[in-house]
Amino acid sequence: MSNLPFDPLLLSIAAPLAVAVAIALGVPKRVVVKLAYVGFALPALLALHVWWYFSTAAKEAHGYAFLTNYSTGLDGFGISLKLGLNGISLPLFVLAGVVGLAAGLYALQSGAERMKTYLLLLLVMQAGLMGVFASVNVFFFYFFHELALIPTFIMVGIWGGRDRSYAAMTLTIYLTAGAMLSLLGLVALYVKSGAGSFDLLALRDTLAAAPLGKVTQTHIFGLLLFGFGILVSLWPFHSWAPMGYQAAPSSAAMLHAGVLKKFGLYGLIQIGLPLLPLGAAHWAFALAALAGFGNVLVIGLVTIAQKDLKQMVGYSSVMHMGYAFLGIAAGTAFGVGGVVLLMVAHGLSVALMFLLSTSIYHRTHTYDMDRMGGLVQKAPVLAWLFVAATFASIGLPGFANFWGELTIFVSLWNFSHTLTVVAVAGTVISAVYGLRAAAKVFFGEPTGAFVQVAQAHPPADLSWSEKIPAFILVATLLFIGLWPSSLAGPINRALPGAPAAVEASR
Amino acid sequence: MTPELTALLVLLVPAASAATITLLLSRRPSAASAVSVLASAFVAYGALALALGGSRFSVSLEWLRLGTFTVGIGFRYDDLAALMLGIVGIVGLCVHVFSLGYMHDDAARARYFGGLSIFMFSMIGIVLADNLFMMFIFWELVGFSSYFLINHYNRLQSAADASKKAFIVNRVGDFGFLLGIILCYWANGTVSLAGIDAAQASGHLVYSRLIPLLLFCGAVGKSAQLPLQVWLPDAMEGPTPVSALIHAATMVAAGIYMLCRIHVLMVPDALTVIVWVGSATAFYAALCAITQSDIKKVLAYSTLSQLGYMVAAFGLGSTGAAMFHLTTHAFFKALLFLGSGSVIYGCHHEQNIFKMGGLRSRMPVTFLTFTVAVAAIIGLPGLAGFFSKDAILALAYDTNRAVFAVLTLTAVLTSFYMVRLWKIAFLGEPRSEAAAHAHEGGFAFTAPLLLLAVFSALAGYLRLYPSGFSGILSLVPESEHESTHLVVLGVSLVVLVAGVGSALALYSTDGTDALEVRSPGTFEFLTALRASFDKAYGYYVAKVQQRFAMVLNFIDVVGLAGVALRGLAGITEIAGFGLRALHTGRLNNYVYWFLGGAVVLWAYAAGFL
């Protein structure tokens, strides 16, 4: 346990949920804002707290710390609210806290219509995100995902940009399909394991003693792979992502692309790889081929063709998920560690990109990059933050993303030379679209269209309420970039148990 | 201070300077420039103290460990690092001081000096890196610094385009570089320089053609060798002191430095490729320089050409000759660029040499020091370039006569285009209002020029180097054949006379390009030759890559998002009436159905129903 008089994991879920309930019950507007600050800040602070104490905290089974179990009345089915963190969930728990805080702060200053409802939905989403990564019980892992996912649909439907109903529908169809497939896989796992429990630790123990047969593993892993794969925008099931993010309000896009999307990868790493090593080995090459040629190469090139800033960010995010899949496919212990690093780094940088894109929109009144230019003269802080975000996402050393990509590239070589070449070539592609966007939006001479907009609405630089969430994200990216051991330390504690099994099975 | 601590401070003080400027001094340009200049003074002091102190050491720490994979951070301070760090320190300080004058009226000079400090930090990281991953990390960071500083005048479309191009072209080179490092990691189990040396000493080093050639790709990008040379001339969009420091003396030389760091991995076939890439670049760039009218562009192509000499020297198997020429070139090319900066500043940002003229009397210090630098680069006996270039020519004469011929021909062209530049810019009468009113800048301009002029004059005498620097320079090859010395000396003199004489005879100071007037065919051919690479790449980017991307985008949007999604929607339609809510776009219905179902299931499972 931690040295707090309460369970930090439970509180990090309960706090935003409680604030959401309070808002729903109709507390006055002034109080809503104050409460919302608490609802967004508390999970972040608690996440930092558990990160700080993780290395010294007592480790229980399978390297989990902070374990607690709450009864739900369904204990007979193996469904209990079991919370805890291991080296893989801890970095993502911190990610959820940090991005949640930034997204919340950005929402609070956004001046969105029906602000109360907007905050309410975001807080529910935040609670779900903290819950996903704190849950040791697979049932709740899935439940919290749905808890966070449904507000996303609603927010796109209500506050979305143009084509919002089409985007919301697309998003709903794809993500529900993905969620259903993975649910099928999880239920199959529950049934076939014979453990009679959704408790991940019990599943691990049972399956370590009596692993499933190769055919069963292959079938179940296939369900999980494509179910989770859709949720993480594995090519060719990615179409929802650019469309959905294009329409989504910025804070929802930040939370979904930054954190919730990692659910699928997390499921594969935390559940799929350790419990179904033979299934993982069977699917590895198909996964790598889809991710390498589809996500990295094809979508990388598609990203180059984008003219819409937000779609560009959406596609680039699909591309970077390819790297994460490649790391999972490569199946080495340190490659999977690299995937966890990349998940955190990508979550931070893509959230920052969506935040800044919206701030750009408020100054240019368009997302069309051909109608911008020279914005650095009006908004230098915005410009240099965008340049920092761009360089972070294209893997410049000094930012967290570099470590994830480097580790994945190195681990990939022994899996497939060709795919390593493809993956490294992706770094050139991402430099092309990233720097092209920065140049089109900020540098050179302003386009005629932007000159007109700037005359009608003279653009100002970022306000402090926009800067602070952006600074939080940049600072975290730099912190991990300069001191990767801050996350690699915890990750290492979880590595031997998880993917080593895959290596042994080869 | 222990040497290790000094090295650490030399690395971190510029980083601290950059951080301070970014966070605290972005609106206080004077304080920012003072911090940055003091940081560079400390670097120069530290670099000299370390070298002269004589200690050589290596230290290493773990930076990242994931499972069995580790990336270290450490210093390998040997003779090679000592020399390179000394060059970076001295040239860096000169450029910082010069920038005080040159950038004095620039509103964004806090950002500029912050950028210089980031660059110093990144460059020193490359110099001190004890393993290839760390070198790659700082390698990318100098690429970023270069992007940042080329983009200094970011209102200009040309600067925005040039900075983007520089970074992307470098990434193309780094694509190979990183693959090479990964290959080396798996082949040898280590990427630490000490580990590679140890593997070689014990006979366990894995030799392959692929590893050194992939690593060489990094040098091709950073040192702007064919076919990735296109970014360097464009990089002249940056402020002139940046061109001196980054795009002439230090960063572009990092490619050669890196090759010298990993020379034990080389195999004969790889060296053959390297020597020909270097020679071809040297010759091609010299041809390009002849038709340029922008003073900085002439110097940029000259830099390419000289880098080609260094790469060729390395390819001929001598790190000593390559590093010797790198050293002398750093001084005289930095001097040439700072001299051109002085001229540009004096002429109110006029860069066209045909609009200059008559600067000899108006800017005497600049003229004098520029003349020393020109004499050094064309190899006038007694000056720095004479010795280092002759070392390469002698090496080529002994080992590869074809390379010798190419490099000799390049030397003729070098003296030709440099004397052309010198004569047109400085001699005759002023050909513009700006040139007529040109005047020498202050002490911040002249002091660095004079200091670099002294180095450009004397850096060729190996005996003058303190013992702390001579470790690598003692490897400069001395031909065993008496005849080689005589032949090379004779050829050099002939080359010099031919190049200088023809340039003096051909070009006049009347404001026209004599080659263009007298032989338009030749002039057009050279111009087209220069533009050919940019044209080819421009065609590829606009007509191939962009169109391919558009096609893929079309397939993605129409094929996948459209048809596949319609298909999915169709299935759901068939699947049942209840799901029809989806298709009417009434999302809330779906959500309520979902939530309701979940509650019912839960209640059923829990035994409440």
C-alpha cells in the first residue's frame, strides 16, 4: 500500500466521477468550475504520487503494487473491483492523469456551449481512463473502457465540428465493433481458461500452470488482436480515426487519441502476450505486415497528402500506432518495453498537437493549411510550442518519443529486416509532413486568405490558460526524454514476466 | 576540477545557457547574448584546458535500460576528441563574438543566441560521445539546431523552405546512419566506441560492407556529399555567422569526424565508395561555385568541395590527413564566412558580388584577413591550406592516381573561383551605393577576423601545435617517396598559377561575369549542372511523391472509409431492426440501448432478477 490513509487508485477514479455526479445534480456554475479543477487535478497528483512511491512500494503477485480488492456482489463470477499497478500499467496511469489534467484545463478555458455537460462528460471519461489502467480485473478493465468511450461518442455528436453526425456514427460503428470483438475474445479467455475468474492474476496463475492449446490460443488472440486493433486504428481498420478526431472537440480528441486509444495496445501487452504467447507468435507476422506496410508506409504517405491540419494530426497518429504494433509483433521483452514508452510519449505529444491545432484554429478560423502562413509573427509562443510538438512526434531525441521508437527499431531487426527498413524510413516520412505543416502554418509569408482573417480578427498569442496545459505536456515529454529511466525503471520490473513467455515459445 | 568534471561542464554550460535564455531572457536580448557569449568563452577555455592538461579518459553511465537493451551516455575524450573540441571551442567563440556585432540590430537576437547555445551543446555532445547511439542523439540535435538557425529570418519563405529542406535531407542520411548503428549493434553486440575497438583488437569484430556504408550515409547527409548536397547551399538563408560556425567549420565536418571515430569498421570496398563520393563532390561543387554571384553561395559550394577533399582523404585510408584538412579548413572557411559577413554588414545586406567592388580601401581589415583566407584555401605555399591539401594530394598520388587527377583538377578550379570572388568583391571601383558607403564594423567584427587570420596562416605548421593537439595530427601521412614530394609540390604550384592566373586574366571589375559574356555556353552548362539535382528532387517530390500520396489518400478515403464503412453499415442493417437507430444517425438511441442492456445483464448476473 501507499503511505496515504486512503487508496489512491480508487480515489483517482472516484474523484472525477463524484464531481461529475455533483454537476449532474445541479450545483451552481461557480462551484462547478472549482469542483472541475479538483476533479481533473486530483487524478494527476495521485498518479504522480504512486509513480514516486512505486519503486519502494511492496510488490505482491506478478510485480503488482497498491493492490486492493473491492467486492461487487459478483465475486462468484470472478468479478470484483481489484485495483493495482504493475510496471506496465503505472506509466499509462500517469499518462492518463497528466493528459487528463491538460485536457481538463483546456476544456475549462474553451468557453464551450453547455459547459456543464461538457465538463461532466469529460470527467466521466477521465474516471474511466484512470480505471482502465488501475484495474487488475479484466471485467473492470473493459467496463472502464466503455465508461470512457460512450462520452466520446456523445461529445463528438454534440460539440463536434463539421460532419459531426457522420463522424460520430463512423466512430460508434467502428469502435463498437472493435469493443465487441475484443469482448468476445475476453469472454472466450474467461471460459476456456477454466479459472472461473476475470482476475488477471488468477488468469495468469491458472494459464501458467495449464496453458491453452495452440489452436485455442490462436483463435482467442485473433479476436483480441482485431478487436483491439480496430480500437487502436490498425490498418485497414483506421478510417474512423482521422474522421473522428477531425470532428471531435479538442479535449475529447486529446483524451481519446492521447489515452483511451492506448487501451487496445495495453490489452494486447497486459493480457494477450502473457496469457496467449503461442497465439501471439502465430499472428506476429500478419500483425507486423499490416502495421509496417499499412500504418507506417501507406498512412505515412497519406499523411503527406493532407491539407487539413487536424486530419494531418489524426493520420500521423494512425501512423505512429504502427510503430507500437511493430514493437508488439517483434515480441522481444525490450521491444515491448519500448512500446510502453512510445504509448506514453505518443499520448502526450498527440494531445499537445490537438490542443495546439485548436488554438491555431481560433486564430486562423480554418484548419486548411493552405490558408495560413506566417502565424509566428503574431503568435510566437504558439509557433514554438507547435514546433516542439512536431519535433517530439517525429522522434527528435530529447523528447520521450525518441526512446520508444529507437527501442522498437532495434528490437525489430531480428524479427524482420525489411520491416525495420520500412519503419526507419517512416522517420523520413514523418519529418516531411511534420515540418511541412509547421512551415505552412507558421513560417514564410502569410497567405492572402490569412491576411484577410487576421485583419478581421487580429490574432493574439497564447493566453496563459492555453499555455499552462501545453506547458504541462511539453514539460512531461522533455522530462521523460531526458530521464527515460523514470519510466523504464518501473517497466523493467514487469518485463520478464510478460513478454519473456513469448520469447521462450519461439 | 577533474578533467571529467570539466568535460561535463563544457557540455552542460551551453545547455544551461540555452535553457536560461529560453525560459528567462527571451525578452532581454542583451542579457541573452551576454550569457551565450560567456558560455562559449567557457567552452573555449574548457576545451583548451582539457587538451593541454594532457589527460585522456572515458567515462560512461547508463541512460536507458529496457530488459537487455541499454543505451549509455558517456565521454570518450581521446586525441581525436581533443582536437575536434578545440576547433569547436575556438571557432565557436569567434563566431559568438562576431555575432555580437553582426546581430546587434536584430530584434530576435535572444532567440538567435539561444539557438547558438543549443548548437554548441549538441555539437559538443557529438564530439564527446562514447557510443554510436549517443552520437546519433546529438547528431539529430545538431540537425535541429541547424533547422532552427537557418529559419532565423522566418518571415522569408526562402528561409522557411531552406530550413525544412535541410532537416529532411539530413533525415534521409540519418535513415541509413540509424540502420547502420542497429546493424552494428546486432553484429557486434555493442555500439560503444571502446567496445568496437576492443572487438577489433581481439579479432572478434564483424566486418561487413553494409555497416560502414550505412554509417557513411549519415556522413553523406551531414557533410553534404553527393547526392545529398542540395541542402547546404540553401542553408545560406541563415544569418552569416551561423553559416560560418555550423555550415562551414563544425557541424558539416561532423560527418568526417564520425567516420574517423568508426574507422576500424571500414573495409576496402566501403573505402573505395567513400573516396569516389568525396572526389566527385569535390569536383562537382567546384564547378558549381564558378557561376555563383552570391558571395555566400560561392563559399557554400567551396565548403562542399573542401568537405569532398576530407571525405576522399578518409577514403584513401588516412584519418590524419582528413582531420588535418578539417582543422585548417575550419579556420580559413570560418574566416571567409565571417569576412563575407563583415562585407554584407558593411554593404547593408548586399550579397551580390557584382554590386560590390572597391572594398579593399573601405574595409581594410576585412580585406586583409579575407585575402589571407583566400590564400590559405587556394594553397599558397606557407599558408594552412597548402600543407593540408598537399598531404591529401600526396596520399592520392601514392595510392590512387585517378583520384589524384580529379583532386588536382578541383584544386585548379578552387583557385579560379576563389580569386574570381576576391577580385570582383574587393578590387576595382564600388558598383553600388551600398558598396560606396561601406565601412568596417567595430571591434566585435575585427577581433575574430584577426584571430582566425592568424590561425589560417599558421595552422599548417604541425610543429606549432601544442602536444595536447598533436596526437591525431601525428598521423598525417608522410610519403616515403622523395619523388612524390617533388611531383606534388610541382603540380601544386602549376595548379596555383594556372587557377589564379586565368581568374585574374578572365575577370574584370566592371560588374559583369566575364565567363557569361565570353562563353555563354559554358556558363549555361555549369548553371544547369548546378541546378540538375534540385530539379530532379523537385520533380520527384512534386510529381512522384505527392501524386503517389494523393492516390493513396484517394484510395484511403473512398476505398476504405467509404466502401468498407458502407459495407459495415449494410451488415448492421441486415443484422436487425434495433440497430437501425445507428443508421438514422440518432446516436443517443444507441447509447441508451447499450447502457440499458448492460444494466439488465448486470442485474441478471448478480441474481437481482
